[in-house]
Amino acid sequence: MKLLYITQRANEEGGVQRVLAVKTNYLIERFDYQISIITQNEGNENLFFEFNKRIEFYDISLKSNKVFNLFHYKKRLQEYIKRIQPDCIVVCDFALKSFSIPLLINTKIPIVFEAHGSRFNEYRNGFFLGFMSKFKYKYRNYCASKFMTFVALSEESLSEWSVTDSVVISNPLWMETKSFSDLKAKKIIAIARHSYEKGIDRLLQIWELVAKKYPDWSLEIYGKENEALGLRNLAKKLKIEKSVMFFDPVESIQEKYTEASILVMTSRNEALPMVLIEAMACGLPCVAYDCPVGPKAIIQDDKNGFLVEEGNQDSYVEKLSLLIEDELLRRKMSDEAKKSIEKYNLKHIMDQWKILFDSIVKA
């Protein structure tokens, strides 16, 4: 079977890129699929994760105004699709033009959409920005119904969309866990790129309160930095720069999980965060805001971690403090965490994808 994946960038360090590498590698190595990937603006150069050498990469340069870019994107997509002649196209990109692909391309090839994000992921204060966000929400929802199949990562994610031809397939756990955290280190870890939706600014405000109570504990944040957000300056302003450390992304993140005792997440929206699944596989109890739409699908509140009311900073500090103070509670939640991620077994998830592709191509 020949599959064509369409995404913005395959060369970043995020969960979408890791999952794309894991899935495409598996499909090639286990099922002997032929895989092509189309990216944008050199999005296939200097790959962070390891992609199978048999994958054929193509790239579309979009460096003009939005109108020209859209027409150029449509033209180049049609050219590549004609050249590749895939049996199925999979879109895993949340940009508006990617939602528009069923409207842009005249083809009988089935097109599948993977929803790696919340439909409501761009809310900003202000009338104009709020209006534009509402327009995007409605447009995305309209376009979502035009794909042959819409794939959501959880039931909660699927509930955001008005689609009929849909299926839920979770992200797979990519790593084989051979070692676990002993939960003794006075260290908390967060894995998130520096962006508004990941809410690191909220985490630093929480840590200001936690660090005063537990000065011997530290917070490590791994993720691609964005100087425009000024997170390092915020840490200095809050006077927590000595207990907060910022690190670049690392491919061998499993080692970092096992060196910590708790994982924290303060995102404003998520899809199905691989970070939570990975951390739990390494035995870490997790604390996250109940943001749309991913954490709720993974964290069972007060069992394998804490799911905190969205935006309730006081409650977040309280739950995190409980885990810091109580090693027995950490161990109890750690045991539950390791059990709860069994359903994300790689083979189990990829068998679901094969069943879906077989049904679509034979339809």
C-alpha cells in the first residue's frame, strides 16, 4: 500500500513529529508500506527523530503572501499527488490550508485527517482576535466533515467536531520501558515547547508559590525556546531562576523522565499529549490542568495523577504539594500510571491503523 502523509514540518521536536516517525517506520518495517511525506519550507531537513530511509520526502516552499501561497500550495500538491499516486492521503497538520485540502484538490483518492489538536486552540482576548478565532473554529469544523475519514485521538476530542465518518485511534507509546523512576529525586519535569498553548507562563507562576514551600526541589523544563515569550525573564521576575532550569529538547527523553519524580503540564489545550503517556510509562505521577481535550483521556484524577480544574492555580499548587510531601502517594500513583498506559501499546494501535487503511482502500 502507498500512503502519502501531509504535514507542515517533520523536523521539529514535538509529539506530532515523533508519532509520525514511529507510525511511518512501523508501517514500512512491519507491513511493507510505501510512504511519502510532503512538508513545507524545508520541513524535512535536519530531522530530529529517526525516519526510515525508505521514506520519500517532498517539500513545498511557501514564502510569499497568503493568497499566492495558497494557489502555489494547491498546484504543488496536485503535482506531487500525480507523481506519487498514493492509495490514501493522510493529513496531520492543523493549519487552515490543510483543513482545506478536500476543497482544494480534485481527486478520488481517499483523504484521512488526523486531529492533533483541539478545535478551539487559538482563543485570544480581544474582539477582533476573538471573532477571527470563531471563524476559524467554524471553518475547521466545516472542512473536517469533507474528509473521507476523520481520526480523533480520544472520544473527548471527537466530541468537538461535527463529523459522521470518524474513528478514535490514540497515539501509540513509542518506547520500550526498561527502567523507571525511583521517585526519590527532588526534581519535577515538564516537556513543552515555548508557546502560548503550552502554558509555561502558568507553570512558572505556580512554581513561584511551590518553590517558596519546598526550596530544595527543582523544576526542569525541556523544550524548544521562543525568546519572544520571555519565559526566562519571567522566571527572573518571579525570582525563581535558581530553581528553574530550561533545556533544549533531547531525543533520549526517557532518561530524563527516570531522573525526576513528578511530571507537570499546564497547557491551555492539547490533543492526546504523548508527554503524559511517556512519563507514566516511566512511572511518573502527573499533574495537569483539565484543558481541552487530551489530559482527561489519560489522567484518572486521584488515581494515576491529578487532573486540576482548568486555570485553578490554587488547586494546582495544592495537588502538586501533596505529591511533593508524600512519597507513598507518589509510589501509589506511579503503580497506577504504569498500568494505565498499557492500552497505548504500539502493536495494538498500529493494528487499528492497518484495519482502517485496508477498509478505506478496499471501499
